Amino acid sequence: MKINICILAILIVLCTFISGHAVPKGSHETKAVYQSGAASVESGYLETAEEIEDSKLQSFKDKMLRYYKDWPKPSKSNEPSPKDRPLSPKEVFLTFDDGPSPNTEKILKILNDNGVKASFFVLGSCAERYPDMVKAEYEGGMAILNHSYSHNYSMYKSLEGCTEDFNRGRDVLKSILGIEPLSFIRFPGGSDNRVSNSNTMKNIRDTLAGKGIDYVDWNVSSEDASAAKVPADKIRSSTISQLSHRNFAVILMHDAGGKTTTVEALPSIIDYLKTQGFVFRTFSDITTAEYNEMLKDKIIDRGAATK
Ligand SMILES: [Zn+2]
């Protein structure tokens, strides 16, 4: 019996020793077991499906945030001056896309001779070729806006492609003028162009809206791009027929090498607008009332208005 008690006592001591009381917690063996279990929390890995989903979402958000931090921001140097001025009875915004071009100088001369200002949606690739024309537009009091770098519709394959192209266009304008371009842009082909996938285009528009960038369409087209060479009188009559029932117009025209008839038609279109009492305005000093009118007429942020 005495021997049995002794054996029992020895067994208890042995068991206690083996079960870990005698093994310091910080030894290698203990750590190895600890790390392979609860483990992942300590080393930053997440365990539950929910946490894993949150983590993916967060890293996606971080990535997008990094990617889009370079979208053009609203300009400080071009801030509207008398923002709260009421709408004039008749207002027109002349807009010229795709320049600068060999025609820019002629367009500027016509505008200057008539004492009117216009807005130029400029391509980065053309601005690189004619930087002096961009400067002349700016110094002449015209609004300079981003119309992308390449005008290549392949940019619409993805949000990233479109962002890159517009960022590149913005960088060129910035390097020529030394300022941020205005926060209004125009999509090549317009915001409801048929060349892009509608989901991708919606994604692009929503991203822009989130960054405070307004995309500009038009409510009057000169139709100077409806054929390679549209006769000047046709450009004039198309424009005037659309103006006849409007008091607020954003007119689409083109500043491109082949568009010589646009230049020919321009003086008579300006004459007509003046005789009708239109005030010529630009995006450089757009007022709140004008902005709201454009929203209402779906000239800016058209997709957002229909969301
Ligand atoms: Zn264009």
C-alpha cells in the first residue's frame, strides 16, 4: 500500500511536469502551438469571412483613392467672380472642341474683333503641338477646359483608361498655363456617346461626380461635325434653327484643321446672336444661376440628373 501511494505520488508529479507547469510559457514549443492557432489575429491576418470581405473592400477603396487622387480639382485661380449674378434674359456659351488647330488663330481673331469670349475644350495632344495657341486663348480671356489627351475612343474601355487620358490632358494644360484647368470637362463624343459600354460610362460619370468634376454637353449643335466638310451656310442655318426657341444656349462647334467652314460661319452666327440680344458667357466665370440652368437643361452632369 505504501509503495502504491509512492507510485501514485510520482505519477502525479510526472503528469504535472509533462502537462506544462514545468515548461516555461515562453519556450519555443509553446509559441509554435500558439502561433498556428489564434495566431492570425496577432500577425494581422483576419479570420472571419466578414472581416476578410471588409479587408478586400478597404484595400479596393484605398487603391481607388490612390488612383483617382489626381483627377483635376476645381481651380483656385479661375474661381468665378460675381457668382451670384442673376441670369440675363438671353445667354450663350460658344464652345469649341478638339483644338488647338491651324484654325485657332482665325477663330480668336473673329472672337476678338466681335468683343466676345468663348470656351475651348482642348486636347492635350493638340496643345502640345500648339502651346502658343493655348496661351493666346487664355490671355485673350477665353476659358480653357480639358477634352482629354488623345480623343481616342478606346479610352472608354475602362474607368482607368479614361482617367489616364484626362489626367494626361490636364497635365499638358497645366504645364503650358501653369495653373489647374477648370473643373469642367467634355467627353469626346459627349457624355452619352455610343462608343462606350453604358456601365463603364456610368462608372466614369459617377467617379467624376464624386470628385466635383462637371462634364459638359450642349443643347445646340452647329452640326459642323456631321460630315467631313459641312457648308458654312448649313452650319449657320442648323445653329440658328436650334437657337430660335431658346434663351439659354451652349453651342457645340469644332476647332480642327479640317473645319474651315466653321470659321467661315462663325461671324454670321455671332451677328445673329448679337441681334437677338444674347450675352456671351464662358465657363471661366460661370455663375450659380447659369450652373443651375445647365443642370436643369441637362447640359452638365446629364447622367447624374437621370440617376
Ligand atoms: Zn471632340
